[in-house]
Amino acid sequence: MAEAIKNKSVFEQLQLTLDYLGIDNDILAVNQKNPIEQLIVSFPIDDNENSEGNIGIEMMFIDELDKLAVGEQVEEVEIISMLQFFVNLGIKPTDENIAEMTALILRFNSFLPIGSFGLSEQNDIFFRYTLALKDRNVDSSLFIELLDMINFYIRILGHKIVDFANKKLTFQNALQNGIKELSGALE
């Protein structure tokens, strides 16, 4: 049994833990459209069982991107792998609110011990965290803890960013409510 687990990819091994915990997940295998194996984990957008939508956390080893770009294995003294956790919030700021959106993102980032919200070149708003690992050894307890933290940040601060983008909250209300909810949850 232990040998069978060792022959699985890192994501297949983590998938066993996720399945055991009842956390929705899927592995995107390598193919022509997807040159890098990815693991996607889904959490409900809130605690309401009837809520629609999920938070999708996409994970991939971004050092694989370098190998694809270079086209060969670069010799390294010590192998360090970079596991990226990525959440696309599915919104873009408008021309009218991009300055305030950027300010809100920067302010929220100042409260985060890991990861950050950001804007892509296409102005998609995202959350990203990158974990450096030696030899791709991912401790399943740490992995689950990171997923919980990221889910927590998205549920509290990500919601405020989305609500501001959708004009449900003003800049000041999004900022104050985000900070208040974050503080209250940590007490």
C-alpha cells in the first residue's frame, strides 16, 4: 500500500487526504491544452448550504512553467519547487474604480500573513500564494491549513472586493467591513 502511494504524483497523494476529509477536488492531468498537472479544490462560497457558487483554489508547481519555457531541465544544486495557490475572483475593476480597487487591495494585503490579492495584466482580480518546497515534499497537514487560510481570506476580504466591484459597497464600507470581520474572526 505504501509503495502504491509513493508511485502517485504529489497531487494524487494530496487528493487522498482531500477525499478523506470530504473536500471537493479534481486533478487536471497533463494533456495538449494543459501542459502542467493541476489540482483544483472547491469550497462553498459561504456557510449557507443553499448558496450558489464555489471558491476554486487552483494549484500547480510553477517551476514546471520555467521548464516548459526553457525547454530543458536546468541543473540546480538544491531543488526547490514552487507550489502556487491561485484564486481568480472572477471580476475586473472598471475604469472608474480601478484606483480605489487598487487601494482596497493594497490595504487588505497589509493584513495578510501569507499571500496577496492582485491584478493581472488583463485586470482580473486574484489571490495568490506561493509555497517554496524542497523536493516537492508537501506535508498534508500544512497543505490543509493553507487551504483553510486562503478560503478564510477569500470569504472575508475577497467578498468585500467583489461587493465593491459590483457596487454593493462603497470603498469605505468595503474597507471597514473587511477589517471589522477579519478582526472579529481572529478574536
